[in-house]
Amino acid sequence: METAPPLLHSASVLQRSSAGLGALVSGVREQITAPFAEPTLRLGVTGLSRSGKTVFITALVHNILTGRRFPLFQASAQGRLTAAVLRPQPNLDLPRFAYEANIDGLLSPQPLWPESTWRLSQLRLTISYRPTNLIKRAMPGPHLLNLDLIDYPGEWLLDLPLLTMDFADWSDQVLAAAKHPTRATYAKPWLDALGQMDLNTTQDERAYIELARLYTNYLRACRQKNLMIAQLQPGRFLMPGDLEGSPSLTFCPLPRPRGSLNKSGFFATCALRYEAYKRHVVRPFFRDHFSKLDRQIVLTDLLGAAAAGPAAVEDLQTALTTVLQAFRPGANSWLSKLFRGRRIDKMLFASTKADHLPSNQHDRLARLLSELAFEPANNAKFRGADVSFLALSAIKSTRLAKVREQGRVYDCITGWIEGQGQPKAFYPGELPDSLAELKRGIDAPLAQVRFLPPPNLDQEPQGLPHIGLDRSLDFLLGDLLS
Amino acid sequence: MKPGQTFDLTDKNIQSLEQDGSKIWDTLGQNVSGDEPEASPVPPPLSRPAPQSSHAPESGHSAKAGLKDQGQADNQDPGRARAQPSAGQPFIAPIPKGAASTAATSKAAPQAPSRPTTPRLSPAAPTNKADAASAHDQGQGNQGQRSQGLGNQNQGNGAQANNTRHSASQSALSHAAQRLNQQRSYRWLTVLVLALAALFVLLLLVDTLTGLAWLFGISRALGLLASLLLATALASLGILLGREWRALARMSRQRHLRQLTEAALFETGAPGANEAMLAVEASYAKQDETAWLVAQFRELAPQDAYSAVDRLEVFEREVLRKLDSQAVDLIEENARNTAIITTISPFALFDALFTLWRNLRMIRQVATVYGVAPGFWGSLRLLRQVFANVLLTGGLEAADGALNQLLGGSLTAKLSTKLSEGLVNGMLSARLGLAAMDQCRPLPFKHNRRPRLSDIGARLVGSVRKSIMKGKDQR
Ligand SMILES: Nc1nc2c(ncn2[C@@H]2O[C@H](COP(=O)(O)OP(=O)(O)OP(=O)(O)O)[C@@H](O)[C@H]2O)c(=O)[nH]1
Ligand SMILES: [Mg+2]
């Protein structure tokens, strides 16, 4: 763990920026209008890139819109969800989440997963339900709950720790990490270019562009190899959104120059751009979309990390821990809402793509996740939030099979493996019992394959197959629909 | 086998794509009853010839042998598909499709997996007959172990006492001691009764035989007729006994199930949850009345998406909720009838007999709702257990107390003695019914609310009042 970034205070910049009079005023306004406004839940779907956010949101919306019955989602099992519709989203300046395109892709004859997300989008799902709560029942209906969801590229999440670091500190950290033997080969072109440059002199814009390009290549290589995922910063380098080519994206981490700093030198300019990136890109993103969450589901691709090896597991843990430090878990009461702003009172940690494992290992997967996320979970619990862990597959694309070989029976899964025309049975191996073992490396690593969504998903009699989606919804929404 | 290894679905070593729980039960079910820890994973009707299944993928086979393998597989697979018309609808092509893709049927199986068109809620598969029989055998085995003597029975009761939440431990203790004393004096009584019974049977036998001989002496036809009648009588006796035996076996199996599920639900780490779930599922899938519920349940919570503990929860919420409400309806109806009859009947003896009969019937009905269907002896045994339960937990006082609460002390005093007697009787039979429910349920109450005596009582008082009012109006 040589690259662990300095601990952030959980009372992060966000909190500082939103504290004070302004927050109090808006808090008071919210308290006063709350009983009359439609109840709204801002659900934070949090996850690094490729962790399954888009698939999760799409599946959630589809399942609720189609009114399918979920046995473990009580409101649904009891038939109290009367209807749901997509309604105009609250932020009119944001793109709408491409729900229709995503679901059409999944349910088409040649089903496909949604594309990797490249920009922010939003969706509001409004659920109408029959309450059980006596007070609510006494009020005239219909009883509605707005569910606000946003989707964004997972890469951007990793910018969060930048808010508490200045340019020099961040550079030191990145440079130290780049020297690590597993990454040195990928970092070499960029580091070589750095070595040939005098950082304290004024440089042509072309130098900025070139170095930023080399640095981005290094980040890309690391991402591809599942290396150092905790530090793939700045996130917009990998997923620029609509900022591609702007000066706030043309810099890179640099070693501290010796001697006095030239105010218009390369280093100083990069530091300026870094600060601008933080101010104009990172902070608004988090202020607008993460500081007011009510509940959070943290999606983690633990299986993918396990398949990539012990270093990836370490990195995933570091990333989770640092990213989650910026959120504000805690119990809500009307008084605390007034004075401290809203807090995340329920946090669900989900290990996604659980359909890559036979069902008898799902418990183990959830247990491993609870070890991996021990620190952030513990912090949340300490502050009074509800925490839960589970194995999740928003769209289950595999089925179980037993394969017999030399007298032994193995639990395998079958499905359409990407790049192969016919469904195949696949033996995923066994997860170890504890995180320590996982970090030591599994002697037979779970091979990494991608299963495509199976055809004719929409013809399933009970709705899209899933693992743990109903438990998740019950945990996240259950009490609000009571 | 190495992680990451893939197989074609046509590979003959692939045994089952789990489409529903029933196949799994075939293999694991034997595990559950503790017969054989490692049962053959290939269920008999599906098994392929032994030498083939032990082979590694066919590398050394001649082309001809390979072809033959395929042919056999093809012959078997459709049969398998037919043997399982029930619940699960595969979304990935089940084996038949994979196997067929190399053979002639491939034209009929297009790219998209075909769906069986059997109705979704069809009752249990015909294959279940065989396994019902084997389960029955196991049941008999259990029965043999269980009926080793009174001592064993006694333990059973003790365990129940432990299970009941609100056990008044002191009264339980003294009660147990009393029972022990009673048993000592009963032993000779038992011997006496048994000896007399044996004597009676012997006399009967001798008498019948001599009678038969005598009839044969008179006329051959008469003798034949008499022997025919005798044979019929014996056969029907045998059938009756067999039924009783089977019913008893069912009950003890149910008790075993309950032990399994209690361990799975209440002990840390949920030991044996998987086995418990499969056993419960299989047991209810076998019965015609509940097969469709189980089929629905399997679609709702398929085995490869829900953990065993979650499935137990869904089972309780979905399947048992329906059975529970049926049972509660029965109990309420019975309590009402008992209360009314007791109130209006002029003869105390008649009340007593009527109540006893009604209660016995109710207990049987409740048991039948949960698929236990006790025979005659089973009902008696159940009645005894239920009574023991009610006595041990102070059910009588509870019935009285609840009634008092409902009516308010002053009101009880004002009611006619007959009416209050009737209500107490009704409450008591409701209490018995609830205890029977507890005895027969395959899972303990966990996610469903346990029906409460006071709720039933409230409705009882309301309906009795209403019907008596009506009676008065008519008069
Ligand atoms: N088998 C299976 N694969 C899944 C599931 N959910 C996600 N995946 C896989 O994970 C990939 C990424 O899922 P996305 O939902 O696009 O992930 P994301 O978090 O939105 O990723 P970014 O948009 O890049 O941040 C998909 O392309 C699938 O291959 C699932 O439930 N089952
Ligand atoms: Mg996405």
C-alpha cells in the first residue's frame, strides 16, 4: 500500500462549502415546504468505471415501470406499487438518462450491454403506491415517491480525492505510484518526456498537449490492466465528456522544480490548470450531484478485481475507501437536517456481476465485500447510517449447470460468452473464504469472461431475471413506501 | 477441473441445467433424510449408461462410437423434457436444444431458445410418483426409529415444550414428573390391555377358521363365498393400516422438516438451509393441492438467483401465507360453531361430545391444509400433542383471559352463563387450532405474523353476538 493517499477528513471540502448560512437557509426552506412537496429520494448510484451503474439503473427502472413482482421487495410483493412513470427530471439543463435506448439494446434479438457512459445524465422515476402507514393513509392520495437517479462515467468519481490535495502533493503521489514495477513499463514514455524538459521555464502549448497525451496513455494502460485504479486521476482525462481539449484538461503531474518557482513556468501553469480543473470541473460535479444524496448504493466489481489479481484488489479497496470519505453518512432527524444538511442514512454495498458465480457462492461474495469495505462501512455505521452488503446482478445473464468430470460434480454457469456464438458452460472456480486469502492471490484465479445478456430476456414470465435486486430495493426504498 | 474451463452444452458430462428445484431434490433429498451422504448425482431416469459418464470428453472414441453416443443422448433428452412439464421455463436453451443442434432436430430449433408451451401452473410432474414412493420408504424408516417406545415419545413432547415461547416452566416440570409416575403405573395396564387384545384376536381367528370349515362342510359355494368375504375384509384392513402407517410417516417427516428449518432459520450461519429448503419444496411439490403454489414459488424465487435462506423467506411469505390464512379460516369457523352450539344446546354431555368431535375434525383439517393429512391415529396423536401444548402454555387461562379482556369483566358477569360458556369453549377450540397450526407448519413463524388468539377472539365475539341477536330477532 505504498501509494495510499493521505486520509481525507470526512468533513471534506463539500461540507465546508455547503455549511454556513446558505445551508441553513435552504435547510429551513426545505423543512417548511417538505410536508407539501412530493417526497423525493435522491439515490446515489456510486461505482467506479465498469462497475455496473448503467445496467443497474436501467434494470431498476425497467422492473419498476413494468410492475413486475419482486418477492423480497415488500411493497411489490404485497402488491402496493400501483403504477410508475418517468416524469420530467428536476434539472432541465442535464441530458436525460437514455433508458429507452439501453433497454432496447438489452432486449433486442442480439442483446448488448449499454455502452460505457461518457457524460452525466439524469432520470426521475415517480412511483405511486398504497401506503401501510396509518398517517399517510389518512392523507388524500395518490401517494407518490420521486426517485431521482443520475448516471455518470465511473472515472469521474475518482476525482473526488483531488479536492483535498494541492498540485504538488498530488504529483508526488502519482509519481511515486508510477515507479512501482508493475506500472513502470506503462509510465516510461511519459516519464522519459518529463525527464527531458525543464519544468521551470515557459513552454509552448504543444508541450502541454503532448505531455497530457502521454500521461493519458499511461492512465489508459493502467485501466486496461486493472492496475492502480484508485489513482486514475484526473478522471476527465479518461472520459473527457464535453471538455475534450480545453486547457483545464491539458496538464499532468510534475516533480517539484528545484529552486525558486517561475511564475509563468511549466510547473506553475500546470498547477494553475489543476486548480482550475478542481474549481470548474470537480467541485460543481460533486456539489450538484453528490452532496445532497439521501441514500447510496455502492457498486463494486469485486469479482473483476479478484480475477485481475491481488494488486487490483488492493487498489479497489483503496479507491473505495478514499472515494467514500467524501460522502456524508449519518442518521437524519429534522433538526440535523436543518443544521447540518441532509445525510445519507442508508448505504448499500453491492458486489455486482454476481451471476458470474454459482448461487452457493453469493454469500461468500457478500462477505468478502463486507471485509473489503470495512472501513467506509464502519464509518457510516458509526455515524448512525444503516449499512448492508449483498451480491447483486441487475440482469442475470447466466444459469446454473452441473458438470461432471472424473466422478466429481462441479457447479458451473452457462451463458453466452462474448465472442462465442453458442452458449457455453463455464467453470468459474471458487472464491476464497476471506479477504486476506484473496489478497494473497488465489492459486486458481477466477478467469475473467464477459457474458452477454441472453436473448429473449423480456419473455421471462416473471420479468427480467436478477440476483439480489429486490433485496436492494427493499433496503433502499422499503421504508419510504410503507 | 480448472477455473476458466468452458464446455459445450452438448458435452455429455453436463448433467443438469437447473430449471426447477425438483431435479435437485432428487439427488439431495436422500441426503436430507440421512440415508446416503453422497447420493448418485445422476437421477435414475436421466442417467446415461455408466461407462460413458465416467469418460473424459471423447477424445479416444472412434467416430462411430461418438455418433452412437449422440444418438442415445438424443433419444433420452426429449424424454427428459417430457418428464418435466412443470414450472421452470428455461431462457437459455436447455440441454435438448444443445444436444439437438448436432442432430436432425436442428432445423426445428432456431437460434432463439424455444419455450415449452406447457401451462405454467401444471401440477407436479409424473416423475414424482417414484420419488414419492421412495420418500415413503424413508418415512417408514423414520417411523421405525421413532416408535421405539414411550420414552422416545416423551422426549418429543419435552422438545415441544422447549419450543413454545411462553412456556410456564414450573408447571411444565411438575407436569412432567406427574407423567413419569403415571407411566409407571400404566405399564402394567398396557400389558394387560395388550394381552387381552391378543387373546381376543386369537379367539377371533380360531372362531373364524372353524366357522369357515363349518361353512365349507355345508356347501362348497357357501364356503367360497365366506372366504371371499374374509379375504376382502382382510385386504381392506390391510389398506387401512397401510394408510394409517403412511399418514404417521408423513407426520414424522413433517416434524423432521420443521427441525431442519428451525435450525436453518434460528441458528447462526444457517446450517443446512439448502437441504431444508429443498426438502420443504419437494415435499409440497409432491402434493396436488400445493404443487401449483410451489411451481409459482419456483418461478418467483429460482434457485440460482436466491440463497436458501432467502428462499425460505419467500416460501413463508408466498406459499405459507396462503396456507396460513386457510388454516385460520378453518379455525375461526370451527370456533364459531362450537361457541354457538354450546350456547344453544340444552345438554351438557352433548356439548362436550360435539366439541370434542369438532375439535378433532378441525385439527385434522388444519393438518391437511399443511399437507400432513393425519390418519386416525395421527389425529389422536396430534390432539394429544396439541392438548399438551395448550396445557403447558396455560392456554386455558389464556383463552379465558383474552375473553375477559375482550368483553370487559363486568360484561362477562352480565352475560348468561350459557353464552359465556359457549364463548370460552369457542376460544378454547381456537386455541387448539392455533396450536395445531404450530405443530403442522413446516417452518416456524418468522416473516408472517403469527395469528393471535385475541384477534380470532374479537371476531368470534362479534360473530356470535351477531348470530344470537339474529336468533332473538327471529323469535
Ligand atoms: N453478467 C453481468 N454483467 C454485467 C451486469 N451488470 C454489468 N455487467 C457488465 O459490466 C459492464 C459494465 O456495466 P455498466 O453498467 O455499463 O457499468 P458502468 O458502471 O455504467 O460503467 P461506466 O459507464 O463506464 O462508468 C457491462 O458491459 C457488462 O458487461 C450483470 O448484472 N451481469
Ligand atoms: Mg455507465
